[in-house]
Amino acid sequence: MRGPTIRRFFTFHFIIPFIILGLVVVHITILHQTGSRNPLGVKSMRSKLIFHNYFSIKDMLGVVATILLFVLLCIYYPLVLGDDENFAVADPAVTPHHIQPEWYFLFAYAILRSIPNKLGGVIALALSVVVLYVLPFIHLGGCKRRRVYPANKIIFWYFIVVVLLLT
């Protein structure tokens, strides 16, 4: 690792996943301690489900199955998810013709292409991502049932249609 760009790339792609894994473990631990038992706002204790026994065993089974699948994939089929282009010698002077954005970046690519001004496209793309981070913090009231907010279903399907059309 000679240059600062390679060092940053290594830091982002190697250390950040461990930080995210740690945050996931903290999240699941806190969720198992406090629980998430009352999504409908039921006040009686009889209708609530005890979190620890059922969901802890289910989560541990999922973790063990995922680790087993990952180990089997790494040991027996290490190159099955790879691309043949990874074995070609890179030419820094030529951009490959086959490069295209992945499917989950197509909405962002469409936003950038739809606005002719570069700064405007970047601002629109940033706002489209900021909206996804801000929406969970908007408090719509005490009731959490979808039946009470029929407009939410329309807005949700409108969002899905827009993402599919941009993709």
C-alpha cells in the first residue's frame, strides 16, 4: 500500500464492515434485552409475546446456518461468485466498455443523467438519499397500524413504482 488512495480504499473496504458488524451485534443485543414486543400498541400483557426465548434461538440458528453456508462456499467453491474479468490484466489507459452501474445504483444513475447541471444532479442525488434517512424520524402519531393511515400505502407503492421506473 503505497499511495493515500489505496490506503483509504483499504480502510473503507476492510475496516468499515467490521464497524458495521459491531453495530449490528450491539443492535441485536439491545433489541433482545429490551424487546420489540408491542408493534400494535396493545395494552394487555396477555397479547404480548416474550422476545428472548423464541427470537434468540431463531437468530442463533440463522447465524449458524449463514456461517455454515459461507464456510462451505469458501472451502469447496471459492471462485463461483467471481468474475472472469478479475483475472484480466488491467490497462490504466483504457476504460473497459463493459462497465455499467449495478442494478441497485441505477436509480442514482438515472437521477444524475436526468439533470444536465452536474452540481444540480449531485444535489438531487444527495437529497434522494437524505429523504430515506429522514423518513424514519418523522413521527406520524401514536398509532402504528397501517389501517389508520391509508395514504401511507399509496405513498409506499408510488415510491416503489418510481424506483422501478428509474431503475
